[in-house]
Amino acid sequence: MANLRSIKDRINSIKNTQKITRAMKMVAAAKVKKAESAVKSSRPFTFELYKMFSWIYKETHSDICDKLKTKEAIDNYSALLCEREIKTVGLVIISSNKGLAGAYCANIVRYSLNLIKQYLAEGKKVKVYLVGQKAQSAIKNAQKQLDFEIKQSYVNILDGINSSSAYIVANNLARDYVDETIDKIEVVTTKYKNMMSYQVQSWCLLPAIIEDKEIQKYENKELDEELKIENNSSHIEPLSEFLPDAKTLLSTIVPMYVTNVIYQALLEAQASELASRMTAMSSATNNAQDMISSLTIEYNKARQAKITQELTEVISGAGALKK
């Protein structure tokens, strides 16, 4: 029969753990509301920016493919629009800085490694940019079997997501693309759906070209309906004249677009991570309660057996004294 003290200690230990998981669940629930609000607020602008950029590009892309002399690489809109033969692919993998979020990071790592294997099988080189700490060890371990390079790591960006930090990442990526060290850049992130689900996706960042199927990746029918967003791009009529001219518009919109892709990806990842952590901590709290209930039953049975044994010994002793 199990020792009563050991069972009691296990129950107390699980109760303490349950307090922690319950607190983490409450913290994640409070933060995910704020993160979801940020995603909801950002998506309308993001979606309309992508439609506007796609429309202007389709009207003018054949006239633009020159390298410009600019102070910042991200302002070299013409070079960022140009497609070329893809020899090297850059992957921006956005994970998280904290764990205890269920299979969140594992799903991102699995998706990213499959993407790396796919490009390597096609004979392309792969360079990786890591955003967040949790995926770094798994990606670095994968280098032992796969031939790819970790180009750069960003850790502090996820601690306070803003447009300035997104601009820093976007400008660094733009510099590598303009220098032609990388011919295509994709962002691996998680598309936030709701409190219970998310989807790992890859978004094409550079060359800065948007196809209709790419626009659909940024849509969310539930949120769009809630926000009364009209997602019909046919409302924009093609024009032959631009005020100011198309190149001036693109010089502003392209840097804004590239930065916004990174910013939106960070917001989506943050909301997905917090929702995953809330779900994981909720499950952990429920599992702890199940264990407590099971151990309490075991404790009561052991206690009852001990009492029965003691009574038997007393009765046996009393009977022996009578003889």
C-alpha cells in the first residue's frame, strides 16, 4: 500500500503546480485579448495596402527594373520589385521567446524544416533569419543533417512589437536582396484564426510582388465580417494616370509594404503564441485537477486500509488478552 505521506506530498505538489498553470492561463488570456485587438486593428490597413500596391504594380511593373542609389536599401523600391533567377532563398522564421505554449514552436520548426528540405532538393541554397529564441536550438541542431546557413538572429524584437523594430528587420532583409546575396525571401509565421486555432504559413516578402492568391493569405473571413471589411478588389478601377506619378507612389508604398509584411507577421505570431499558451495552460490546469482527484481517491483508500488494519490489530490484541 502506498505511503500516505508520499501521496499527500504529491497532491500538495500538484496543487502548487496547478496554481502556477492557472495563473499563466489567466495572464495569457489577458494578453491574447490585447494581441487579438492589435491584429484586428492592423488587418484592415494591411489588406487595403496590399490591394493598392498590387494594383499600382500591375499597372507599372513593366517600366520599372533599375537599381537606384538610396541611403537605405528598403528605399530602393525598383530593385525590390525585380525578379531574378532563384539560386538562394532566405527564410525568416518567427517563433517565440517563451515556452509552455503547447506544440506552437514545434509546429513552426517542423514546417520550416520541410520548407528548407524542399528548397535544398530543388538545388537552391537556403539562408535562415531567426526571430525569437525557442526555435534556435532545434534549427541549429538541424544544421547537422541539412546544409543551410543561419544568417542572423533577432531576439529582443518580440519583447515589444512595433513598426520601428519591423523596419529594422525589413531593411536588413532588403539590403541582402538588393546586394543579390539572396534571390527570394519568405516569412514563416502563424496566421491567427481564433483563441483555439492558428495556421503556420509562409508569406513571400521579396521580390515585392503580390499575386491574388497571396492577398488571400492575409484575409480572415470571420474578422473581416466583424470589422465590416469589403474584400472585393474589383471596386478599384484601373487608371492610366497617377497623381503623383506611379514611380513616386511606389517609392513610398514598396518600403511601407515590405515593413508591413514583417509587422503583420509579428502580430499574427504573437497572438497565435498567446492563444496556444492559454490553451496549453488550460489543459495543464485541467489535467492537474484530474491527477489531484485520482490521488485523493488513492489517498482515501490507503487511509481507510490503514484504519482497518489498525482496528483489526486492536481487536486481535483484545481477543488475545481475554484468553
